[in-house]
Amino acid sequence: PTADALRSMKAAGVTTVINLRTQPEMDDRQQVPFDEEALVKELGMTYVHIPMRGTPENPYGPRQLDTFAEAIASAGARVLDYHIERHGLRLG
């Protein structure tokens, strides 16, 4: 999401953002032109980064899935947003 979209999510009651994009994707300032983690924390939301791509470096493995499940469970009944972006298509 854009910085404005994150601000809108906060205003709408989102409390947790789970990011499944890889670090190289996050470091690409054409794709993400701001520090998403810093902004999410500045807005008072919880930020969880679990890079997954289905590669040896970023697998869809049990540890990653457990971390994802824990993040959802810790959000409880609170609203959350999760996202993964691949080739310009936003999913989640």
C-alpha cells in the first residue's frame, strides 16, 4: 500500500500490518518509495515482516507459516492488513 493508504487503514481501525514481500522488493524505492515499517510503527500499528517468495532464501516453510499464524492470532479480533506484491499485482 501507499503511505496514504496506510494512514487510511489506521484511521479505519487497522492495528496490524503483515508484509510478505522480500527485502529486495521493500528496498526498491520505485516499488515502495518510503520506509513502510517506520511509517506503520509511527502510526502506532504493529508491523510484521515475513519475507516469502517460494525460493530457498525466502521459502513458504513451516517457520514462516507459524510466524504468520502467530501474527494473526496475536492480532486477535482486531483488524489487520496483509500484503504481498509480485510483478505489480497486489494480493491480500
